[in-house]
Amino acid sequence: MAEPRMNELARELLERSKARKVGWEETREANAYAVLFRDVALRISRRRVFVIEGLVFDAGQERGDRTDYELELTGERGRIIGSLAAEPGQPMHEVLEEIFELADQHIRDTGVNKALDYLKQV
């Protein structure tokens, strides 16, 4: 999918996430969240990396030198049909970072609300 369309998708996802109209879900990965639709899914992920002599290495859970973000669009069968990645200083980095933070907050809020509901039933 062409980058301008993925940029448009990211901006729309950000606006919908700000309005709390996106039902983010946890994934098996520690630094990724997904929203599932009938025929497609979106996945936002954060990757901390070390940069040594121009080479990029995954930092895992460490702080790393920089934080990159990636938004993936997958089809019905899980094949990636579009993606948008950004590192600091690139135009879409702030948009993807904010989407990730909103997804993370949604998961935390949902977890706290569920725990409170369970406790109130005891």
C-alpha cells in the first residue's frame, strides 16, 4: 500500500483512538497492540534499538538509543498488506508514538476497570 495511504490511515486511527472509538487488544508481543476488524487488522508496535556504526540492533526491553514505531495492516489471513515505520525525526514518528501510547493506555484502563468490577462483585 502506498505510503500516503498508510499516513492517512495512521492519522485517522490516531483521531479515532483519541475519541476512544478503537478497541485495542493485547498481542502476544510485549510491545504491540492490535485492533481487529471484520476483514482486516491493525497492529502498532514499539521497538527500542541500539545504533552502532550505522547498524541497528534490537534492544529488547532495554532503553536503547532510539525508539521506532511501526503500524501494520493485515488482511483476513494475516498477510501484511501495508505498513508504515518511523524512527525519531521522521514525519510520522510522533503520530505512531501517540497511537501506541493511546493503545497502551486503553489496555491499562480496561484492565483496571475489569479488576474493579471483579472486586465489587466479591
